[in-house]
Amino acid sequence: MSNCKAKTTKAAGRGHKLPYCLACAVLGLNAMPAFAQDEAGDADDVVMVTGTRISQTGMQTPVPVTAVDADMLQTMAPGNIIEGVSQLPQFFDNQTPNSPQSWFLRGGYGNLNMRGLGINRTLTLLNGRRMISSTAFGGVDINAFPEAMISRVETVTGGASAAYGTDAVAGVTNFILDTDFTGGQAHAQWGSTTRGDSDNYEISASFGADVGDRGHILVSGELFAQDGVFSYEDRDWYQGWGLINDAGGVPQLYPNVVSRNSSFDGLIVAPGTSLDQSKFLSDGSGIQPFVTGSPSQFPFGIPPARHSIANGGSGDDLGAEAPSLYPDVDRNNIFAYADYEAADNFTVFAQYIRGQNKTSTYNYPRGSLHGTPTAITIFQDNAFLPDDVRQTMMDEDIESFTFKRMGSLQDIGADMRISDDSVLHSITSGFNWQIENGGFLNDWAVDGYYQYGRNTRKWYQVGLRVDRIHAAVDAVRDPVTNEIVCRTSLFNDYFEGCEPLNLFGRGNASPEAVDWVVGYEPGETITTPLFFADTGYDLGLMDTYTTQEAKVNITNMRQHLFELSANGEVYEGWGAGPISMAIGMSHRQEKIRQIVRDPTNPPSDHEDGHPVLCNSDPEAIAAGLRGVSAPDCGNTVGLQYSKVSNINGKIKVTEGFTELLVPLIADQPLMEQVTLHGAARWADYTGSGSIWAWKGGLDWQMTEDFRLRGTYSRDVRAANLSERFDKTGGSGTLTDPRYPGDGVINVTFFTGGNPEVSPEKADTITVGFVYQPSFVEGFSLSMDWYQVKIDDAIGQLGVQAVADRCEEGAVDLCDLISRDTVTDRIVLIGDVFVNVDQAKISGIDLETSYQRDVSLFGGDESLSWRFFGTWLDENSETLAGTNKIDRAGQTGIQQSDGIAYALPEFKFTTNVTYANGPFTSFLQGRYIGSGTTENSLEEGVDIGSNHVDSAFYLDLGLTYRHEFDSGSGIEFYGTMTNLLDQDPPVTPYYSAFWGYSVQANPALFDVLGRRFVVGARVNF
């Protein structure tokens, strides 16, 4: 993090100066809140506060602003700034490296989610400027920011679309860089858990210097790496807790809940025969009866079938072999900045950022053969069958049976991984002009910049080849050589290179067979036309590439942004203070081109692509292929669970904005200062036309100690690139309303973009007060009530709602559902983006701080305390034609769809800092209130216990700094996160798709346990 020097800095990227030592004194290690900063500095100091375009003295605004020093964030969570920001209570369910968002649908690994309204409704700025999204799903990945140069973070917890444009519905988070840093700084740190895993390190170096009297340059770089955690070793809190219905049909909590549908060794489903409900031995030499534990639920051999083996029974915990508690993470960043005062009061600047973020984890499920939808048919002549099993099949005239299995680390599940490599490039150039002409527009500030952003995400997926697996498992004896071969090799070479695969037991498959059914053959050159969901082949685009083992999706995002703004005084007023105004315009263009490199469907044509043969296809008959499951043969990808589309699209938006600050009354009883704030923005968006955003606010300083503030605003959000152009596949669960007796089933789904979806509109109200009693020096308290009501909210009905409303007669939604022609069960369902009526949140924020000098042990002592708390009263959505669903208080995993919610009704973060000369100690407590598994469930009827326990985490930080006579210094520090090693509360959910229980919610609770970081920082 940046170091405090006695210099001046440009606040929030603007050209107005304030003493930087003031910022350090105000923010400091205690990170005093923005509302406590009003007393600091001289009356003539001018700052640009996040949330307004007008420079002003002090930091009083009608909208709540919280400022946190970057040093505090570093102490709160060293290494990953996203983890530090996530500890602030106003953020709910940020996307972090270990959050449970789908790999296909996540915005990144450092995306902010204010109020729980979604990453698309939280605007993230860097030095007051909009940055490019990391993926088509929106949101800015702050892991790409130059962490070493961040000075502080300002958060506006209220609508700010009038000031900044689309996405600022929940608020704005502005990461402010110390672009005036002078000197050098280097730091290195290492950390681990007390269990000896999740080893991590970070190193950084920064240098800044003046160039003559008018110029300044700055460079920095940093590296961070963290080992993933793929084991529950020494984490005895994991007991496979899951839900099973009791005799009355009420789900109850039990430990060691495992699948009765699949295992690592393989299960036989053959109703009406003696083989039914048998399991293979681990060495594949035979079978034995599958012993059902008590209690159990659902018939053996269907995906939701499960039982508890706490008191005995067969089965494997399919989720415990290689759980992904945290992925492998590698991050690096380069930052360069230069400015030059080309003429008096006219400064030009240029900035470059390159940030790279890489992650890797297992691809779950790792080779699923348990009927979701892939299942295997084993025929009587399979050469790997134990002799006694084959004899039973002959004796009972069993031609084939269904074989259910999950890939193991000992065979096909070993090398299945998903990886991300995202690289951001951002180039900015602009100017700051302070007009000093003694006449028209005197003392006005004019700022302009152009910014080019590019983000390239390469996402790699190694998975099961469903176009090959059926040929490989159908192994027979060659009648000529008596060798075991793929049956298809006896017919023709359609499946050239096929290796017979033995999946009976675990670890019995040959490396060659595993290699043939996992991933692709590297080194092949493919040239193909490209198919796009909206235009087909009409664009005439081609792609040539060399194959890798992984399927590769490449998402290229481009952003061009130009903005010009000016602000200053327009009228001296009527004695209450000068009236100030800001005006400006901007133009932004964003483009996306996503290319999918899939050797089994090279054009990525998901309308006519047919990489998996059906049993009845002429090619399959000629090749002797048999046993292909019906859902698989309708798949348009050859790699399991990998349906992603090519995307090509762009958005243009032109905006004009203005803002007005009008002091109304001053120096009157109970009205020391009353100021009116107003702002308006007009925007014209491609595909959805023009829309207005506006804001009105009142800041009322009643006395020296007490201030009221309030705002009412209309905020907007336009659809992002995914919501307009994407068509991406995935997998999920639902209850088929046509066959409710099947329980929760697994389905393949696609999400579809809608280029014509309208912008959503939000009405935001904030009302609060700030109390800084003069008789208690150093104490501040603020409380704000907020409400955000969104109409025409952009979203999806959800696959369950699509299925339900189709059965209720919504014919247009039935067009999104494909059913198996034989069983009539759902095999594919669509969920497109629409304006889905309404969303609403409301709650209260409380923030207090206290700082004073003390005399406890002697020396230069100080004590400071800060408290952030939030109460969430409502977080609801009302989908078109449905009842309102309020999820405030949900902290578990929703039983209807497996989504983990992180919406406690109350949570707080509080910390105390004690400093004595060179020593500083930091103690922090984080509380997450108790909640529910799912609000709509009635306890005792729909679920046995609908309660999720609260959690409290304690963190400790210690720092020692030594200053040398030369002015340089060295600082040693250590932190301990989750000092008490608090276990995560049980949030039970059994996934029919995964085939195992999920008992913790990593979106909200700590699953790594106690961990520490030690490091040193040198300034020179």
C-alpha cells in the first residue's frame, strides 16, 4: 500500500490539490469515516468526494460516504484486497476466489456486490474512472488493480447513476490511487493456514520521483500466489451433513449423507434381477450387495437417492475426495503513471495498468456417469465383467444393466480441471486544467480523458468426452486375437484410437484409456467457420487454432471511453455560500467477441451440431456403437458440461450530465448550513434508447454537532453484454411440475441474451444523521436508512419458474423446454433475460468511530475504535406473475435450486487499534447473524430446522516500525485471521447433480480456518 509523504495529491483523480498529510491524518490506520473528515484541514482545502462531480471544501454530502485507508484493508486481509473489502458490512456475497458462483457465469474473482443487489448494480471505479468488465457478465475484477498504489477506498452507499451512469444502483466503490507517491517502497510477505496448507506469498515494489519542477513519474509491480486447498484434512467440522426426509416427509439433518445412485467403484441398476442394487469391489474383481443405511430417501439408482451411513451402510462421499475449498491463485500487476504541468495550472497525464489473474481448480463433477444426464449401459459380453457377474447375466437372461459411477482421482477424475487466465490492459491519457483568468469561468476546473481498456479471459476446461465414453466402456474380446478391444473397432475406424476402458472398481483403467476419454488430443490444427447464436454463420468469420488438451473459450472485451467535465462556481449566492455547478459529457463503446474452441463442434453450432452419436444414427449403426443415453445423443458438445456459445456484440452509450450545489441557509438557529444537491444525466443506449437518471439531496447541518442528510434518486442500469448477446449452457436442478414425484432432478440449461431488453429503473431513498459531539473529542456516529426499489429489473425467471409457468399455460415459455421423446422428462431448459417486474431492498447502516490519545503504559500512545454494522430489512424480488420472494436473512443454501445466499439480517465489523511509538496492535471482530436455510420453508413442515447459526471471527494484527536517520524505515508485521479457528455453521444441502452433500456456505463463512501472514515493508 502507498506510503504517506508530505506532498499534495490529486483527489479521486481530479486536479484539485489537498495536503496529502491531511489525508493520512484523517484516514490513518484508524481509517476514520468520511463524515468525520469535515473538521480536518483548512477552510480553503478543496476535495473531490466520491458521489459528486463538484469540488468542495470539506467532505459533507447528503449521500453516505465511507472511507477506509488501504493500510487498514491490508491489515484486515493481507494479500487479497477483495477479502479486505468483503469484510465491510455493506457488501453481501462479493465474488471471491472461493465463492460458489458457477464457473460459467461468474464475473471474475474480485467483483463487488453492494447490498446484495448483484455485481451488475455496483459500480466500481479506479481514481474516479470507470473500468472495463472482466467478463461478459459484468462487474470489475479489482484483483487487477495495482494494490500497492491504492491509497484509500471510498464507498457511496446510495444510488449514484446521475453522477456516474449505469450500474451505480446500489452504490459506488472508488479505489483512489496515490499518484503523487515519491520515494521507494518494497514489501514481501508469506502466509499459510495453521493446518499447513494454502501457502501464499506476495511481493511488490514501487518507485516515484519528480521530474524537474513540473513532472512526476511512478511505477509499481506486484506478484501474488496462493496454493489451493483440495482436502478436508484436519477440518473435522466436515461430516457430510445433509437432509433426508423422515417418515412424515419432513427433511431432517443427518451426518454422513452419501449417494445411493453412484459411487467411485460403480453401482448396478437392474430392477427385477438379482444384480440390482449391487456394488463393485474396489479392485473390480466382483460385486456385493449395496447396504442401505438408515435413514434413506428416494429409490435406489436415481440421482436424488441418498442415505446416511453414520451407523453403517455402503457408499462413498463423492464430494470429499477432492473438495475445492480454495483454488490455486496467481496474480500479477504492473502500473505506470506520469504527469507533467505543461503550462501553469494545466497538467497532462498518462497511465497504464496491466493486471493478470489466474485460477485453477477441479472440474466438478469429475466424470459424472450417474444419470445427470450421462449413464452407462454395460452389456453381457463386456470383457471386464467379473465372471460371476457375467454368468448371472447369462443365467437370468440379462442383456445389459445400467452402470452408475463417478470419476475418481485414481482414474478418469484425476486430471479434470478448470482454469482461468484473465489479463487486463488499461491505457488512460488526459488533462486537468484549473482556469485562472480573473474573468469568465475563473477558478473552474476542466478535466478530460480518453481510456482504452482490453480484457482477455481464456478459460480452460478438461472434462469427460461424452462423444467417446460409450464406445470406450463397451469393451469386448476380439474374436481373432482374444484381446480386449473397443467393440466399435470390430466394425470400422469411426472411433479411431479407441482404448477399452475398465471402470469396474477404482484405479483399474489403463492410462491410455483414461487419456482417450478425458480432454482432447493436443497439436491438431483446425480451421472452421464460426456460428453465432444471433446471426448464425452470416458474419463469415473463421478461426484457425492448434488444439490443446483443454477446451478453450476466449472472451475478448474492448472498451473505448471519452469524458469531458468541468465544475466551478456560477453565482456567489445570497449569503449562505456560492452556488457551484458541474457539467460534462461522455461517450463509451464496449465490444465483446467470444470464441469457443471445441474440436468436437468446431463452429460451436448449437442448433445443428451433433458430436455425440445416437444409437439409431447410421454412423453409429455402422460403427457398432450402442448404449448411448438419449440425453447425451442430443448434446451439442462432446465435452461433458461445457456448452458455451460464440458471442459477438457491442454497446454504445452517449451521455450528458450536470450537477448543482446550492447553499440555501447559513448561520441561523438550528440551520448552521443547509445545502441542496441536485444532479441529472441523460443517456442514449444502443438497442434500448434514451433514459434519464437524476438525484436530489439535502444536507442540513443543524448544530456544530448534529447533521441530517437525505437523498432521493432515480438510478438506471442498462443490460450488460451477456444479458444482451450471450447464450451459455450449464447444469442445475429443479422439480418437474409435470412429474413432482421425481423430486429434485438435474437438467441441462441455457441462458439467453436479449438485445432489446430495456434498462431497469430504481428509485433510491436514503435518510440519516451524523453526530459528532463536541464534548467527546474524536467520536463520530452516523446512521442511515435506505430503500432501493427497482422496476423492470433485468433478470431471469429461473429454470424452476420457467417449468412451472409453462405447465400453467405460458406457451412462450414452453418453447424453452425440451423433453425426452420416450420418458417425457426435461432434458434441456432455457432461461432468457427479461424485465422481470420488481426488486426491493431496505435496511439501516450504523457507523461509529472514536480516536484519542491515551496514557496506559507510557510513551506516545493512541487508541482508536471503529464499528460498521448493517441491518437488512428486505431483499426481495417479484418476478412477473409470481408472489414476492424476500430473502433477507437467508444464510444457507436454498433447497429449491442449490443457490447459496449470503444475506444475514445483521452483521458487523468492529476493530480496535492501539499504537505506542513504533508498535501497533489491531484487534478485529466480525459477526454474522443467524439466519435461515430458505425463508419460504416452514419449520416443522417443509424442513425440520430452518435455522443457520451465527458466526463470530476474531482477527489480530501486530506491527513494528523502525525509522532510520535517513528518513527511510522498515516495518515488520504479522496478522492472524480467524484467531479462534471458528468452524463454519452447517448449511445442509444435498445436490442430486453432484451426488453429495454440501454442508457449508463459502459465500459467507470461513472454510479455511485459522491462518497467518508475516511480512516486512521497506520505505526509502
